[in-house]
Amino acid sequence: MIDVQHLRKQYGDLVAVNDISFTAEPGQILGLLGPNGAGKTTTIGCISGLLKPTSGRVSAMGHDVVADGPAARRHLGIVPQELALYEDLSAAANLEYWGSAYGMSGDTLRRRVGEVLELIGLADRGRDRTSKFSGGMKRRLNFGCGIVHSPRVVLLDEPTAGVDPQSRVRLLELVRQQAHAGATVIYTTHYMEEAQTLCDQIAIVDHGKLLASGTLDELRGLVGEKDLLRLTGRFEPAAASSALASLEHLEVLTVTADTLTIAATGASRKLPAIFSALAAAGAEIQETKLSVPSLESLFITLTGRELRE
Amino acid sequence: MRFVLVTTVKDVRRRLADPAALVLWIGIPLVLSALLNFIAGTNSAAPRARLLIVDQDNTVLSRLIPTAAGQGNSPIDTQVVTLDQGRRLIDAGDATALLILPKGFQAAVFGTGAANLRLLTNPSQRILPGIVQQGSEVLVDAAFYVQRLFGGPIRRIADQTGKGPPDAADVAVIAVEINRQITALQGSLLPPVISVATKAADPAAAPTPNFGQVFLPGMLFMSFLFIASGMSGDIWDEKQHGTLRRLMATPQSPGSLLLGKLLAGAAVSAVVALVGLLAAVMQFDLAWSRVPLALVWCAFGSSAIMALLMVMQTSAGSQRGGELLASVLTFPLMMLGGSFFPFESMPAWMVGIGQWTPNGLAVARLKDLMYGSVSPAALGVAALGIGIPAAAAFALTWRRLWSFARA
């Protein structure tokens, strides 16, 4: 398991990770969801021991990653965001090398390399030089190198970034298999749908802070049954807020000169009333977007902006 | 320790996957040595100057000059030519110098006239024309002093020229005058202040060094410097390809990775050294028994150099900067350390510096191990001289590898 308590990582004045805590159990996939620059990779760096936390504590399988680094790292398998392969060696040679780095050798290593090649769909290309592989094949090999030693904790840092749809499906299936085999999986992504379909637990992070965490249902519950209505155009914030205050079961989440975000029960039915109230307040609406409760709407509720922004 | 060897094997396999780099590392020193050998000349015989003499005086004295110039161990071959022939040959670059003895040369030597000797030298040659010029100046100086000391008797002899043999009284006067001058000079000239002892070297005791002896050790270390430069830069490739960060997230110590890389460098260098040493056995009279220790020394020296270059690579802020820093160190080391030019042909001050560079120290001892003799103590001192800076560099690289990987 992985236990992160009050993790903080600071570079000078920049706080990359600010007081993040979570726990991930064996057999569980925990998704760290957030936009680029949210602090996901820094968190993974601290868990893997590559970065030294400014404060807080991280332990893997009961071993503190700072005080007892080698013992903690023995249980970790890393699948970095960027490919980390020796392209001038074959797929099998890459797997053998990374297996050796975790103390594997002899028949055990050879057998496991064969299994992993089979698992990642490269059994017939094992002796080929990696530089000849397609991007998707390299991604799968990158994944294979992270799990060749059968780690009890797998850290995946946006492993599907820039991957074609077919390879993505294959990779996600491989991640599920690791969890089914009993590994604790930490999966960072900025793809909402990946987090929704893959993760048992989701932690939403932004600007280095943990905004919310829980199962998908728990997180949806945070938004409630309310729909999310996002309007763009020209608004007078004070006038718009007071105009909408008279409407029942409606909450103004954020309002600026050009955007207005509202959480409302049965928002579609209330659209005429909302539009007329805003028109009376001098607003000019150019675009309307209605979302049913989802991680997307939760993220907007928590941050006032969309995940891709 | 197992992971050190696994890393070594991995890096050697990666090198073998890039045979072009290997060929360059071995080929560049070979080409450079061949060029140097070509420039220096493959013939061990000393070069000789070709002096053309135009005799416009055609006197007894002027006819003696060509014979005198080529006498004994003189490095000058002389040839009497006409002025036209001489001009043509010197313009074509086929001679070292053209000496024109003008009409009145003998009279000038006898002190009864004046003459200007003209010497035209070949500008495409550097050393031999200087020898001829110095020889000519000595000739003029000698004529001057002979004239000052024995001007009287010489003029008497000159006056007799064409008048038949001198009578007994003239001979007696000349003899007395010469004797008087010599007696007057005796106090200054005798006994000689400087005595020259000539000792002929025993050819068996001091054999002429062959190509292998002079060039091969330096050539080998030039190859090792190229190999070390290339393979130390691999730490940047590991960083750029993300494998270094991935390695740092494994339970392995960074020291294992570094040691594996050094051993890989040593292994590649040892293969190159083995080829060079076998060539020396077959072509340059190297004894078989000397090969093993020389091979170990080569592997040790090359890995020490690689440790030094690796600290330069990890000090740089970029891969390009790392390559530049490594080159800044590599090329002066080659120049000073007996790789571009053997110590035997370097100025003494340069040898004084070069022999204390890590590669220079290694080259000097390699020569001893291959063809000379070296005591275990001297070898140990050299090993410490090379090994201590290398160990310090290794420790420094180890220490900064975490920050290097994260940056």
C-alpha cells in the first residue's frame, strides 16, 4: 500500500505540492486527476523517491521512501510519462535490464521477461531493436519495464499521453490486470474519462492541493443532483448575481465579466427564467453549456474552470 | 556487484550496436599517426642537404670548396653547376640551396680584394637550408680569421701564383712568419679550455626505437581518450532518454551504475588495446610476456580517464556543454600527454608538464611496460598518480548524480 501524509514539495517560492494526503490499498487503482501543472508528477516523484519532500511523509509497503529508500523502492514499479527505454537494445534486453535492476536473475528473470512480452503483446518482437517500434509499442514496452519485477505498487504517470486509441485501450486493460493481481496502482491523468472508467478512488488535485477525493459516486455526491450551467458572454457580476438570487434551487458558483457558472436542479427547465433574469440585469449571453453531474462538473464546481483550461 | 556487471554488459552491447562510433574511436588515432608518420618520413636515415655551387672564380681555392663541403660526416651533398642550371633546379625545389662563388673569391680570401658570396635557399625546406647557411657563415668566418692571422704569408704565396715554384728564401720567410704567429697564439690557444670526448654508442645497447615503441602507446591512449569522451557522454543520453531517472527510482545505488559504465569503458578500451598490443607483438618486437600487464594497465588508465571526463560531463548544464567541457580537457591532454606527438619529439618543458598528466603518466609507464623496465614501486606511484584523481572524480560524480538526474 501507499500512504501519503501532509506531503509538501517546494522549489524556492513555488509550492508544487501543498499538504496532500491520501492512502491507496492493494488491489486498488487510485487516480490523481488534475490539469497539467497541478502537481501530479511531483507527487509521483516524491513517492518514487526521486524527489525529496520538503515536509510530510510517504511510505510504500510500510517503508518510508526517504529514511528507508532502497527498501521502499524495491516494491515500486515506475511507468514514467516520457519513454524511458534503451532504444538501441531489443525489447527483451530492456526488460532483462530493468528486471536485473530489481534483483531478478537467471531463469526467474528469463521466464518473467517472456511473460511480460506476452502480456504487452510483443512476444513476436522481443528480439527486435526498440528503435524500430511504433509509438504505441514503445508505450507498452515502457509499461512492461515498470512491471517486469512484479511490483506491489505501480506508479503510472500519464502512461497514455500521446497514445493512439487502440494502444490506450490495451494499456488501460494492462493497468486493470495489475490491480486484479493485487498491486496498489497510482495512476495520474488529466483525462476525465480515464479516471471515471479505470479508478476505484479518485483524488482531484490542482495548484498542488488536493481538492477532493473518494470513489466516483462519492465525488458525484459532492456536486449533488444539480446540473451545471456554464454561460459565456458579457456580465455585470453584481447585477447578475442579484438577478439570479430570486430563483429557487439555483446557486451561482462563479461569475466574472465574461463567464457565469450556475449549479441548479433541473437546470434545463429553468433556462427561460435564467435568461430573462440575466437579460433584465443587462447581460448578453453568447454561449450556453449544460452538464449533468460528473467529474467535469465537480472540477468546475471546485475550481471554477474546466479541467482542460 | 551483479548489477554493476549487468550495467557493463548493457553498455557494451549498446556500443556494439553503434559500430560507426567504435570505428571512429580506433580510426582517428590510426589516421593521425599515419599522417604524422608520413610527415616525419618513414625512412629512418637522416635527411641530407643538396647544395648547388656555381664556381664563377674557377681558382684553386674555389675548386676546393665543393669537395670540402661534402667531406667527412657532413650532411651536405654538393654539386657544381652553371648559374642557369642552378637557378632552374632551385626554382623547381630540387635542391636545398644555391651558392654562387663570384669571380675574385680566391683573391678576397687571400686579402687582395673583395667578393660577395650569394646563397639562395629553398623556401619549401625548413631545416636543411639553415644548415647550409650556417656552414657558409662558418666558411666566411674561417676565411676572415685565417686572413687576419696569416694574411702576410698567404699574400706571399698568392704573389708567387703563376711565377713558378718559390725559392728557398721565400719558403723560409713564410715558414718563419707562420711559426711566429702560432707561437704568439700558443698562450691563448693551448692548453685547450674545452676538451671533447667522443664516445661511440654500442648499437646493441641502444637500439633505434621503432614505430611501435615511439608511437603506439600514445596512439592507444588517444583511442582511450576518444572512447572515454564518447562513453562518458552516455550519462547525458541516459538522462535525455529518461533511463537515468528510472534507474534512480530502483533500489540500486548510483555508484553501481557509474562503476558499470566505467567497466564498460575499460572493456571497450581493453579490446582496442589488445588489437594494438598484438600488432606490436607481430610487427614491433613486443615480447608476448609483456602483453598481459600492458593490457591491464591500458584498461586501468582508460577507466581512470573516463572517471575524470564523467565529472566534467555531469558538471555541465547541457549535453552540448558536457561534450564541450570533455573536449576542452581531452585535446590538451592528447597534445601534452604524448598522443599527438611522442615525448621523444616534444620540447623538454612540454615533456615536463605532459608526463604528469594522467594520460601522460600512463603513456610513459606503458612504454616501460612494453619495451623498457619499470619497478613495482614506480608502477605503484604512477597508479596512485592516476588513480587518486580518478577516485576523487568518481566520488564527486556519484555525489552529484541525484541532482544531475533531477535537473
